[in-house]
Amino acid sequence: MKASAEQSTETAFKLPECRRSMLVVTAAQLAKVRPSRAMLDAVVDATRDHLLILLHADDVETLALQPTEEHSWRTVQDAVAYAYVTALAAEQRAHRPWLTVTVTLDGWCGYAPGVEEPSWERAFFSVSDSRAAEIVQSWNDQRQKAGLSLLEKQVLPEVASAPFSTSTAVATADGGQCSSAEATLVAAGQKEEERYKHVALGGTFDHLHAGHKILLTVATWLTDDRIFCGVTDGGMLQGKQHPEYLESTESRIAHVHSFLTTICRRRNYVVDRLYDPFGPTITDASIDALVVSRETKRGGDAVQKERAARGFPSLRVRVIDVVAAGRQSLCESEWTDLKLSSTQIRARLEREGAPRLG
């Protein structure tokens, strides 16, 4: 019996490849939805083209009631960043640097990925995750009714849960810090924050990577309605390293739009060229929030000054620290090996002698 159990575990962790697979991970709280390293090693090793990680938590609907509240969006940021960075480390261990990984939240995404995207071939979930098993089975029931091929269900052996802290520090509105448990109490005592109807962000978005995806996901979470995403073009691209491996603007726009409509189908997206640091933020007064990274915060300050000069209301600015959010899942040596930069990706393409793009 012991040999049989060992063989079963080995089979679950060494599988034939498929092109497109899903990993479903659930927990009562989003703060505790953490796919393990062993789980992602198995899934990444068996997936050739695209992996969708679906995070399901009972409190997502509650968090979404106040998406701009600090605890709400930081909980989303941390959960998504953890999944992306842990998957990225697994990609490197499996020597699959070009695997596309997408992370989204069940329910919030606005559709059933396992049903409305029939091209998914396989669904992974842990043997101890009964809720994930129910989700996958419901997809197969719907696929069968629609005459679609069924998802191959792959049950992963139980592994130790990924470590997480229940006292993770989050920033408060006054610039201080409190524990996540305290943040919940702070949120409960606050009046409901304003809702963002029109959020803007911008960037090069070349060779869309985990850092971009975390930023885009949080921006989508923060708005109730519209997103403008500017993709730099023209003079904004001057000085880029390895420019011959820079994707065309058309490709970058298409990749961003495809990603956004995969993670959430309940928003209106405009993805367009950006020829200057401001874009429509200084011509469209309906834009009420700006999402920036730690590296682009200075640009956000410039936007605020220009809007003030034009008599526009100031924007609410949210700074997404991709580095801090991502580091929580890896040790120092693993983190330094990751490539969260388009420049690093272009440099790798050059080293590998890939065909030039421009």
C-alpha cells in the first residue's frame, strides 16, 4: 500500500503536458488563498502555453463592496502578487520562461472561465480542497450540457500550506501602519469611501509580465466602471534599452486589452496610445483616480499639478508597490533571480538570439 501511495503522488506531480490549464485554489478568506510552491511546480511543469490561476474566497464579495478602502485593495494586491510571484519562480525552476500566467478572482471576474473559454483543457485542484472540486465539477456539468468537451480533472496531493502572516502590515490613510486584523476594524468603523468611476494608468506594458499584471488587476479592482490604460508610443519610447526587441504598440495594446477582459468582464476598458506623460488625465475631468507604481509616482504628482492649473479636481492617487507585494512569497535568493522588468526580458531575447521585433 505504501508503494501505491508513493506512486500516486509521483503521478500527480509528473503529468503529460497540455497547452492550457487552470489551477483553482479556495479558502474562506482571500488573505489565506495561497497556492503552494509544490502545487505550482506541478502545474507549471505540465502546462505549455497558458495557466489561469483562479482564486476563490468567501469574502471577495464583501471586500468588493468597498474596493477603494485600504484593507480591501491591499488584500487583493497581496493575494494576486503572491500567486504571480510564486508561479514565476516555478516557471524558472521548470525552465518555462515564456509561459503565460493569468490570476483572477472567482465571482469578481464576472464569468465562469471553465465554461465560457472552452479552450481550457485541464483543471488542477488540491485533494483537500472540496470547494475547488465543486467549482470544477459545475463547469463540467455546464460544458456537458453545451456539448463541449469536459475538462480533465487533475487532483493534486495535499501539501503544506504556504506560510502567511495574520499580522501583515498595511498602510493607513495617515501614512502609518496597522496589522491586517486592525485594518479590518478600522474599515468597519469608517464611513464608506468614495467610489471611483473612471481610473487611469499608463506605461509601456512591453512583454506583459507579472508586475504589469498586478498593477492592472488592482486598477481594475479600484473602479466601478471605466479604465483608461495608456500604452506609451512615439517619443515616450526614446531611450529604451534593446529597442529592437520592443513589441509594437499595436501588440502591446492588444495584450493589455486581452488581459483585462480575462481578469474581469464587468468593466469598460479603453486601451490607447500615450504620446505624453499626461494623456487624457488633463483633458477629461471625469477621470477621478490615478494608479501608479512606486517608480512612476513622480509622474502622478506632475499630473496633479497640471490638472490644478486647468481647474480640474484633483485625482485620488493609489501607489501600487509591486516589489513589496511580491517579495512576501519568496526568500531573498529566489527574489533576486526573478525578472520583473521588460528591459530584462528584452535583454534575454537578445542573448537567446530571438528574431528582432523592430
